[in-house]
Amino acid sequence: MILALAVAATFASANLTEPPVIDIETKIAQLRVEKMAEQDVSFLEIFDADGRKVQEAKLLNIRQIIKRDVRVLAEEPEPQSSNSIMLELKVGDDGTMFLQPVLMVEMGGAFEIAQSRFELGAERQEAFQMITSPKIRVVAGQLAKILISAPVQYMEVQKDGRFSLITMDDGEGVSVEVAVRPTEQGVKFETLQIVLKEIVSREPVDGVLLDIGKPVTRTSTLTAQLDLPRQQVLLVPIQPVSAESGQLFILISAVVKE
């Protein structure tokens, strides 16, 4: 999966002169594939700035879920609470919903997975590939969307039998939509929606053995409303379906400008 060929930010309204304003940074990192092959990637540990372990989490194994062919909402999830994020997997109109815990890392802290550590603030992360880290400034309550995407091409057979090359601008990628307001303790995400779109297969083309048909995509959507304390960074892990793609980690920080 290739991301970060294009980065765009859009706003529902654009008035950046009214206080309060909030700086939002979204970092996307990917655990290198060879690390996933060597170690278990279902268990994550979080450490504070002093190196003390403060949280452990069992991550959802999306690939196992897909292998079980869970395609419809079989069980109504529990009501969403302030310490959970709802994950919805979709192929076409079918969807499966799960809940996963909200994870937060102290600024200056770290998290560890597959015996590989990601240190917040470090310039280099040997076991991780830094994909992108866009920053935006928004007015409190303003809806903003960050899109990181890569175009995808495929071949389509015309009526005369010739092939034409088609480009999908919104092929694969990640979008992050947020609306944030300041609180006494930090900020509140009134809206948080993260969408991962990836290619899982391609439609067959009659008479052609090559995998050049129109892409079939799978969408993973995470939604939540939550409070983020000062000096904390929201950590959202997402496992792509493809075994050729490493575990993704989205880190979101929000700082109110005085």
C-alpha cells in the first residue's frame, strides 16, 4: 500500500482570525513489513516520558477477521463510551463493527510493538516508515479534513476490443476528519473520523491473465468523540488487509494557541 502521494486539507469554513484557534498535527507511520513477519503485532505497550510502562493493549487482528468472512453486522456493539473507538469494516454495502480502546501517549513518551519502539519526538524511527505529518490550524469547532491518497490505474475493455487506461484519483489512502474545541483539561474531539481505503483485489478482465482490472477496495472507518488531555497524543492503530502492508499508526495531537 502506497500513501502520501498527495496530501490535501479542506475546511467546512475558513475564518482563521477568531480565537481560539487549535493546531492539529497528524502523523502517519507504518511498521516495516519485515518486522511484522518476525514478531507478533497484536500486542502493544505504551510508555511515559520517563520510560515507565503505563498501558497495554490487545489490537484487533483485521486479517483474521477477514479470513472468517465476517461481512455483516452480526452483533450490535455496546454503546460507545469516552474510552473507545468504533471500527467499521466495509466491502460494498456490507459492514462489521467492533470497538477498540482509545490509546494515548504522553508527549515525549513511546509505544512498542513487535519488539520495535516508536519514540515521540525522535527524528528517526528505524523500525517504522514515516509516511507523512501534515499540520493544520483551525478555529474551534471548525470541521477540517486531511486526505493522504495515491491514484490507481486500471485497464478497461472498450466496445471495439481495445483497452483504455483509467485513472482513479481516490484509489488508496487515508483521510482524517476532525472538529475540536478547547476544554479546561485539553481539547475535545467533537468529530473524529479516520477512513482507510485500500485495494484488496481487482476485477477479472475477459481473456487476460494479468491483474489489470478495476480495483476492488475495502474501507475501514473509525469514529469517536473523545477528550484528549494536554501533553497527550492520540494513538490510533489500523491493520491493513494486505499482508504486504505493515501496521499503520496514526498519531494526532492538538494544541490550543493562546
